[in-house]
Amino acid sequence: MNQATKSAPLGRGLSALFGDADTSYQAKPGAAPVADKNPRTLAIGQLQPGAYQPRRTFEKESLDELAASVRERGILQPLLVRPLKDSKDLYEIVAGERRWRAAQLANLHEVPVVVRDLTDRQALEFGLIENVQRQDLSPLEEGEGYRRLLDEFRHTQEDLAKVVGKSRSHIANTMRLLTLPPAVKQFIEQGKLSAGHARALVTAKNPLELAEKIIRDGMTVRQAEALVKNESENPQTHKKKSAAAAPDANVLALEKELSQAVGLKVTIADQGSAGTLTLHYRDLEQLDGVIKKLKA
């Protein structure tokens, strides 16, 4: 897959798929040709949600509002669909499931669609891009979409950044939200914590405890960041460090050996039968490198 075919069409969004003025779109190598460039209509019952739809939640109030608009004005942008394998009459929604659901609430029998033969990878890419551009995804849904593209379809973070039109750091930081405890993730999905609050909690030692305090006190993102920083610089922590005995020669030698092995600064806090081992990284690229080594 060459660079032009990877980034040019997707970074611009879905307009090329709907036959707009932009004719620069080139199908990816191995992808089937365009089945139908111009919108047509399909019965509601011929469509089903996509297996690679990144969006998992559809708020009832928001859907009701969209359904009211659909009743009055109809569906202004067609859905992007692909034929279901081994079926002549059924199609899978790639982009536009929310419009399809609203159309059902509005008692429409047909919806406008553009039919494309897309690979699973393309289906996830286009579904993710549309939702990201519309800002329809929760931070966790967005992070999960990125993770699937990286894990299942072998994207690199650099390529993915070009594909979706986001910075590499945005993708890395969004994916790190997936490491938060389930209870904190629930706060995010419920809208009690913003993406900014959640990013601050990723490095916290007690993210759930701090999340509850952030919500309880109605903290801003800056206040949340300061709270996490204060936790890491707790005076009690400094007292414990100053009271601890200086590391012996064996510990220092082990730190040096590990540092050379992983290419990062390593510190060991020996507390007898237990302790902590800390890896220090300078930037996100170094962190990604050590994560890959640990996974391997």
C-alpha cells in the first residue's frame, strides 16, 4: 500500500465516496471497484448495523431530536453501505447507523445510500473517520477504534494519524484512556469526566479515588492536572524517600544493566522483600517502544 493511497482520500473525509467534486480518490490495491457512486434508496429492512462500527452508544434524546429533523427534512446525507457476503439483498452500514436508527423512529420505509465494496479495514477506517469528524464518538469509543486499526489491521500510529487527520500524540493519548479502571471509564461514558480530565488521570496512582474527587468538587481540567501532580509529589512520599536507605552496589549495578537492556533510565526502590521498578521515558515514541517490548 503506497503513501498516496493510504492518506489522501481518508484525510479529506467521506465526500469522495459520495461522488462529490473531489475526484482524487483512488481505490486501495485489492479493493473491489465502486459498486454505485450515486445515491439510491434501500428499504430499512435491507440494512443492518456494521460489525466495524466504532460507535457503541446512541443516546435516546439525541436520536429523538434527529428523528424529528428527519421527519421534517428527510435524510440529507446518504448512508455508506457495503453488500453483505453471501446475500444479494442485504447490506451492512459502514457510516450512518445513527441516521438509520432515526429513520426508523421517524417511520421512514426507505433511506438514501451509497453502495461500496469495502474491505473490513476500510469499513472500520471510514466509520471511524466519519464519527471523529462529526465528533460523535466518546473518547473511549475513539480510542477503541484506533486500537482496532492498530491491532487488527497493522496500522502504525504515524500512518493512522495521517489517515484520520489527527496528531500522533492525540491518538496515543486517546488510546491510553483504555488503560483506566472500569469505574473511571464509566464516568467518562456517562459524561461525568471529560477527555481532558481522563487524560490527567492516566498517570495517577489512584485514578478512581481522584476521579471521584474531581467529580465531587466540580474541578476544571487544570485543577485535575494539579491534583494528580500533587499526588505524585506528596510530602509523605518525599519523607519515605529521604528515610529510605541508600541503594547498595548490587542495586545500582542492576539498574545500570536494565537501563542498557531497555534503552531507558531505570530506577529500583528496594524495600526488603518488595519494592518498585521504574522506567523513565523522554517522549511518547520511547514509551511506545518499551510497550512493544513488554508485549513481545
